[in-house]
Amino acid sequence: MPDIRTLILPIFLSLTAAAETLPQPPEPLPGTARPSENDLLPAAPPATGRTAPAERTVRLDETDLKNNPSLLEGLLTQAVYRREWALAADLLAVYRSLPRHDRILAAYVRGALLHQSRQTAQAIRLYRDILNGHPDLHYIRLDLAQMLLADKQPREAAAEFARLQTQPDPAIQQAAAHGLAEIRRQQAWRTDLSAQYERNNNINNASSAEVLEAGGRTFRKNPESLPQTARGIHCGISAERTLPLAGHRKLGLTTRLDGRHYRDNRRYGQTALYLAPAYRYETRNTAYRIAPFVRRQWLDGRRYLQSHGISQNLNIALNNRSQSQTALTVRRDRYRDADLRGYNGRIITLLQTLVYNGSNRTAYGGIALTDNRMQKDYLSSREWDLHTGWAREWPQLGISVHAAYGHEQYRAAPGPNTAVRIFYPRRRRDRSVQLDVSVWKPKWQYAGFTPKLNFSFRRTKSNMPTFYSRNRKQVYISVEKSF
């Protein structure tokens, strides 16, 4: 058994009682009322009008604790309730070395330590073992229900909360009611609304070069082939629901409707509908989701693009603040317009991101790999991009920043007998940079909506600049709300 560090326990004693034995705390047994933070302190002496007693520090080592098991039990319980996990682990090691220690209390503290270190599945098994022999330990059952909920087992958690509602203790009944309410909230429909007013200086993603040369001849672009400006409104509504199955398994459904209307350039107005049923397997530390999906898009009121595919997501918690997010999507696109059917094909995207979540800040970074396989090789490409972002909210100001750098390499140049060979004489390569910034004031809210000022910039440089080098800037105001 390794020695623990010296424990320093500040206890307020009167000078006249300094030589007396340390006061004994109440014996904390699992299943009884939780002690308050003052349970380990002696009662205040009666008022006598005399000067308050001096403060004295008492040092306890491992031998002192072993010689006073009741005090050790009190300190151990207090360390758990105060979430002093390092101290609780040290005290537990000493307590378990006692030949006649309370095995239920030791198992209770060990379960709390396992849960705190994200080993929740082991803690659940340990608490179930305790309750199999002692089903009347209601506070352990309450902790078990909360662990099941944290471990993404809502059905099992609901069964434990429902059982606790029959207990006479009002505090336990209230905690169980709160747990059941949280489960109902998680299973209800979640709706997100968003709206933004935007100005886009290149809605058609066109190069600003007005003249191009090909085959020894000079061509001048018509005005419709140059960058088009558009001002308008982008609105969206999404709804999502998750239904639990047994254990960690769940079924889900996500649907979203988006619309863009540009009052000064209506032919670029868009509507998109997305639908994705999903299967989920979730624990406290991992979440896996697989979802087939369909998407339909209309341009200026006419059918434009239909897509279908399947997406898979795997999130792994690295610790209490960081996680790894992996996403794999396979999609097939089919364009309605005959002139665009050369872009029909299969797109595979692999996205890997590391995320850090602090108390009021988030940072992330990662890489995305995309393989575009179209009907024609000179329209097919492979692409990678690096992305990073940061967001923080202060009481008076919130800021989020996203930046990305990408490179796209096309598979081939058009064949010598291809009509577009004169315009595409070589294999295309593009490089792009992107920057998105949002600013908002947390206190500026109306009916739950928080307005944000956003700026988006994207620049693409191509080895065929007259066709594909372009800049795009957007400035817009957005509002969002979830309920």
C-alpha cells in the first residue's frame, strides 16, 4: 500500500479544548442522508461574550487516520461530495487497508471515482452489484440512474428514476422527477430556426476576367458569365428527434428545409429539402451514427439537383474537454439539366477533426479529403483542405473565427478530340483560402434570438485563371434559435 501525502485538516478548536480528542464526525453510510459540508466541524461553542477562539491547524498522517476509522470515513465521504477526487482516491487506499472497513462505502467511493474518470460502464456494474445485495440504498440507486443517463441509456435510467419516485424521501422524489423530465426533453422534437440577410458579390462563383485567349483567338465573356451580385434572405428550419431502444441503441430522424431568395437576382433563388433517418449507438465516451439521406434542390423554382447517399460519424471523447470527430460521407449527384450531366457522379468525403471545449471557448482543427468521380475524367478531382477555428464568449462580446486552406487536383485534361480542349488545354489545379468571422453581443436577445454580424471571404487561384480564379465576399446578419 503506497503512503499518501500528509493531510492538513483545518479544525477550529477552542484553546481550552486543544488537548481533547478530535471530535468524531457522523458515520456516513451509503443510502442515508448526505452530510453537509460542516458535518466534520465541531459545533460552535455557546456564546459567552469572550473573544473568539484562536485557529489551529491539525496535521494528520496515515497512522492518525488508521487509528480513527470514523474520522477517515467522514473525510472520505466529504471528499467525494466536494469532488476532491485526488484526495478521495488517496483516502480510499488508506480506508481499504483497514481490516474491518465498510465494503459498501468503499465500493460506493470507488464507483464515484470510476465515473469521474469516464469509466462509467464499470461504475454502473459496481453500483448494480451493491444494489443486488442492498436494494434499500436509495441514494446509490439515484447515483446509478444518473450514471445510466450520462452513459446514454435513457430507458434503463428511466426505470431507476421511476422506482425512486415511490420512496418517501422528498429529496429523492424531486431528483427522480428532474431525471425523468430530462429524459422526456431529450426525446422530444428539437427544432432549429435560422434566418439571415446577406449580400454576395459573386453568387455564381465566376472569374472576374472579362477576356480569355484560346487557340490563338481572343474571346470576350458575356455579362452573365461575370460575377453576379445578389442581396436577399436565407431562411432555414430543421427538426430532429431521437427515440431510445434498449441499452445504448437509438433511432433518429433529421429533416431540414432551406430557402434563399434574392430580390435583385431571382434566378439564383434556391430551395433545398434534406431527409435522413439514422441509427445511433452512444455511450458516455463514444457516439456512432449511420444515416442514409436524400436531398432535393430547386433553382429558380425548377428541379436542379437530386442527391442520395449515406453518412457515418464517430465521436470519441479523449478526456473531459477534448474529442475526436470522424465523418465519412458517400454521395451521388444527379443534375436535371442536360448541360450539367457531365457533373453527375459519386463524391466521397472523409473528415477528421480534433475539438477542445473549454468553459466559454472552443477550438478545433482538422483535415478533409474528398474524391470526386464524375462522368468525365477532366471534371473529376481529388481535394484536401486543412481547417481550424476558434470561438469564445465574454459577458459583453462573442467571437468565432473559421479558416481553411485547400488544394484541388483534377484527374486529367480534356482529350484531344474533345470540343472543350481549346479552352481546357491542361490539367486543372485550384488552391483556395477561406475565412469566416462572426461577432455578437450575448446580451442582445429578443425572444431567444441572438443577432450576429458575419463576414465570409473565399479566394480561389487556378492554373486556368480566366475561368476559375475568383473571389467571393459575403456580409450578412443572422439570427438563430433552438427549441
